[in-house]
Amino acid sequence: MYGIIDIGSNTIRLVLYDVQDGRIRPMLNKKITAGLAGYVKKGRMTEKGIKKLIEVLTEFSEILPYIQIKEIFCLATASLRNIENTDEVCTAVKIRCGFDIIVLSGEEEALYDYYGAMQSVNEPAGVVIDIGGGSTEFVFYMENSISKILSIPIGSLTAYSAYVKDIIPTAKERKEIESAMESAMSEIFEKSPDVICGVGGSIRAAVKVYNEIFPTLPKGRVQISSLASLLKVRKDILAKAILKTAPERIHTFVPGLVLLCTIAQKWNIKELTVSTSGVKEGFLTEKLNERGVL
């Protein structure tokens, strides 16, 4: 059994994997919403934020002695990458919890997103998109070969924090989020991909909420226009569907969906394929390949 702890800007997740028939299989998945991005002040994670992170990791560390773990990796993405006191936070975690945190760069995160996505989707060309809480990763690829990797420091939680006053964004606030993403993507001059390979909770949540309100989407490629229709649903109906299917995303769901639709509009992409695996699976697969386990 191998483990990954994924420290995100909104949630912290512990996933345990078994190796079966040369592939990794998730066996346990525990998620805690910590909202670490909300504890960042003037570019630094506050003492309360560090305390919150240590509380969650301590809870995870108390689970592990009861399970036979060969190796565990503790990863952080934009949650710790985009702050000034990264070393301070990592040192505090090491002292209190014993975990050595691996802080992935934006390009590393995107690369592992790609490796993970290719395990569960069959799209030889397109763009892998991961809309996280604190950043959005892009991997453009053709004929199963990467052509460009990019990371933009805007995600569903940072967009919510910067532009939204209430829980569900107003039309004006959605427009502000859209404009921020358009500005962030203004220097990306890539050929229009045929399809988005969606990675991560924001995109998976969009499909879950759609299926809660409307007839279930067919398997395989999804029409992005279908997901965009959620932005026209009455706020009370949308909020109930989010609370039923992805309650921890009640405040970040619409910002994440606006970011996805803005990306699709830039390249006039009509279809989306949702991956069931992502950065965690991509990272672990690569590490176990290096060790000769896979």
C-alpha cells in the first residue's frame, strides 16, 4: 500500500493505493476541507493557517499506523507554492507531524496532471485542464506527446476570494472572474485543441451538479454548453444541487465553472472528457515506475 497526501488550497486529501496488475488502485480516500487560501495574508500563511494544516495532517498521521504503508508522499501545490513563507510552513509540519512536504512547481503539477489524465481517458490530442483552488494548469499535447505546459495563478478559491462577496456570484462578479481569466490567458497563443481533458474536483463537480438538476449526461465526451447552462439556473436550485453533490464547493463551484467556460471560449472548444485520475495518480505512478514497482 502506498499513500498520497495532497495539500490543496481548499481541501487536503489522503488517498491510499494498492498495486494490482501493474496499476495503482485507490483503496481509501479521506478529504477534509481546510480552505488554506483563506489564511493567506499579505502573501504569507498566517499562524492560524499553519495550525489548521498541522491539525489536519495530525489527524491523517493517526490513521497511518493502523495500515501497512510502504511509502507515503506529502504533496502541496498552489496552497504552499504561492506563499512567501513556504519553508517556514514545511519546517513546522516536519517538526509537528513528521511529513516532508514536496512542493510542486506549476509545471510539475501540470505534468503530473497529464500523466494522471492519460490513465483514464483516451484522447490522443487536446489540452489537459486542472482548475484547482489556487491555480489552473494547462498541458497541450498532440499524438500523445506534450507540446506545452503552463500554470496560471488563478483558481476557483482565489477567484471567489477576490471577486465574490456572497456565496453564489452575481452576474457582475462572474463577469469579473471571466475578465481575470481572459487577462491571465492573454499571452497563451496555442492552436485550438479539439477537446479538454478535465482533471480535478472543480470539473468533476460540474458534471455531478448537472446530473443532479438535468437528465444524466452520456458517458464519454460532454458538451461544454451543457455545463455552461448551469450558470443560468436559479440560485436557490443551483445551491441545493451543489449542497447535495459537492457541499464543500458551495462557494467555489460557480467560480470554477466560469473559469472552465472562459477557457473553452478562448479556443472555441465544444467538448470535454472528464478524467477520474489526476496529479496524485500521475505523481505516484511516476515514482513507482522509478522504483521498479510498476
